[in-house]
Amino acid sequence: MSRTSSRDFANISARDMDEERLVTYPTDAFLSREYLEAEKKLLWPKVWQVVERETDLPNPGDWLTYNVADESIIVLRKQDGSLKAFHNVCPHRGRQLISTPDGVHSVRGSGRKKFVCGFHGWIYDEEGKNLRVLDPQDWQNKLTPEQTCLSEVRVDTWGGFIYINMDRDSVSLKEYLGRAGEILGHYDLDKMRYKWRQWAVYPCNWKTALEAFLEPYHVEGTHTQLLRYQDFYAYSKQYGMHGVSGFDTRDPEYQMKESGGVVRAGKGGDPRVSTYELVRENYETINFAGSTETLVKAASRLADELPAGTSPQEVVAHWLASAKKDDAARGVVWPEIPPEIMKESGLAWSLFPNQNILHGVTFALCYRVRPWGDDPDKCLFEAYALERYPDGDEPETEWVQAEPTAEKWGRVLAQDFGNMEFVQKGMKSSGFRGPLPNPHQEQKVINLHRNLAHFMGGRGAPKRLERG
Ligand code: FES
Ligand SMILES: [Fe+2]
């Protein structure tokens, strides 16, 4: 983000968002090749974006590439343990230092103290400084270190994630994440480890895919099997660049102060039973993410441990206390999260532009989406589960390319995949008058477009549908 004030946001303000005004926005951002080209200049080189987990570069000399649109960045763990990032390009004639063929997720390696360009053999140290130009006398020895060094990229970490920003004038990562970063900071995401990580090339725009995971408003129409266990009415709220959603309820009896998130009571006459059914269903059909085995097992005992007639609030309090105890016994310590933070933290966050985090105290289900090639109808979709493990007990994982099927991703994600492609197609209809996002439940979607417009010179800005 450049150093600009909120006044620069196009057309609608944070206040309009909070007042839940009716808006629409053009479909250009999803469909237009020209918009995709503009993103390459105006968006990706200007924003903090998540690259990987810090645990992916555990040792000095470990490196990887992060590729987005036409950009490729090398992130390196230096010998002193700190991180450094460069544009993946040799300043001589522009060869990529690390070849990233089309179709690869990323390229990784270890044991690097320097980079040697494969074209004419120029060499760079871990600071990006040029160590060797072949035949410098041919330039009359006039090449300067500034001309022959690698182009540096800003790199920082938060929550165990590595972020980069190509814009040297950008605000710090801390300032960029703002209140969203502070709230999620209580969840000690840095202590979580990968449970699984998968990617797919999917036939829709990156925003179409991202938006499929920004709101639970679609549960009623898409994940109908879940309605047996709970209602999915949710609020959605802008946090400047970012946004949060959380379960809301039309029924005050089910109002939770313990959590507005995915860890909550089931509905119906006996919350001891329905809470277990809800968490088990979530766990098993979201590819063993969105909860943990500890939470499922603790929920399975609720009917034995609590008397009939226990209130939903007491059921959840008991469930969480016993899961916390079970985890402590195996060396998994829950962070202490103040109740007001728990409440504000809701169900899931969107961090601009393309990172989603559905968090729990001991797990997180995350998504990231990037453009794929120069085709606005394609994206690189990634989802991964994080969990808190006893020290040394975390599984070994790597990025696995997986067809977007229920078998590979679980029933719930397959249902989401079942929409995305057809949203992309549907938006091209000459009969589509433009999106009508729900101002209360889909505000994160509107906020995405508000923030995109800010970077895209006002293009694609949401506009009010009503006067006054
Ligand atoms: S392009 Fe790298 S040394 Fe020539
Ligand atoms: Fe969904």
C-alpha cells in the first residue's frame, strides 16, 4: 500500500460500508484481460502478499521462489538467519536467476550462499551484491555496484508467514495489517504447523475463487447438508484494507460470547449431541481442517459428561475446557485469548489482497489465490490447514497439486468448486446487470472491490445503488 489516506478510496467510504449501503460494482475485474494487465502494474507490485510459512526456510541457505502475475521473487534465509528477498532477474540481460517454468507452483532449494546466472555467469552474494562480472574492462570498468546488484524486495514476517512487498515506499507490514494483525496476533498462528497443503489450477478468475470463501451467505444454497446442524447467518465487516465475518444468530438463545467462530454449539433440542454432530461434520467434510481431532473427541463425550438440558453456552464452555485439558496433556498449550478479542475475531479474516484465514485457537484453514498466466479465466488456487502440534510431532508436508474433487479436497470444498467456474461463466452473460452483494453478510466482498479500486486508479469501484 502506498502512503495514501483513506480519502483516496474510490467512491464508497468505510462509513458507507458500516452503514451497509446498497452497492454494485462492474464485472471488469473478473473478466477483462486489460484489467488483468493493469493488475500487473498497479496491484501486485504494490501490496504486501503472503509468500510461505517461515518453517519452509528453516536453515541458512534455504530459498524459494514466489511467483505472481509476471513477477518472480527469490526469498532466501541468509547465513545470519534473517530473510532477504530479490526480484528473480539478472541485471545483465534479464535472465531469471532461478528458472521458473510455466506450470510450476514454486522452485525451492537449500545451501545457497550465492547465485550464479546461467547465461553469462555473473555472480551475486546473499545481499544481492555483484561478486563477478565477466570482462568488466569491456565496460571500461565503469559499471557501478548499483547497476550490477540484484533488485531488492522488502520482506517481513507475521504469524509465522513470510510476506514480501515490491514497493519500497509501502507502509510496514505491521501498519498494513493494522487491527486485523493485532487481533489475529492473539492466536499465535506462528506456533501452528502445516497439516496439509494443496493447489489446483482452476477455471475462474482469482477473485471469483477468493470470493467463494469470503462469506457464509452461500452455505444455505451450496452446503445444504450443513443446515441440519446449525444456521449460518453471518455478519461481515470491513477493517480498512481487510475484513472479518462471524456467525450471527437470529435466535438469541444461541448467542455465544465464547466464540463467534466455527467452534460453536449445534442447534436443536440437545446441544450436547448437535454440537458433536456439527463439529464432526465440519471436520470430516472440510478435509480434516476447520477443527482438530482433540475438539471432535472432546465433543463426542459431551452427552456423557453433561446432564440433559445443559444450555448451549454451557455446552460450549465445557467442551472447550475439556479439549484444552486434553491438548495440554499431550503438550499442546492453548494461547490465552481475552474474551473481547475472541468475540471481535469472529469466524474468518480476509487480508488484502488474496489471503483468507479461518482461525480457531488450535487450527486455521487458509486460502490464497493468484492469477494463472495471462488468462483472466484461470487461477492458481491454494488451500492449507494449520494446526498446533506437540513439539516435533508435526507432519512432513509439501505442496501437492490436486484435482478439484471431493475425494481430494473434501465434500464442502468440492461444493465450492462446483460454483466458482459457473460464476465466472455466468458473469459473462449479457443479461447480468452486475453483482448485488449482501451489504450485511457479504461486506468483505464489497470491501475487496473497494480496496482493489484504490490500487487500480478507481477502476472497478463499487458504487451506491441508492440516493442519500
Ligand atoms: S543475463 Fe545474467 S549474466 Fe547475462
Ligand atoms: Fe463454501
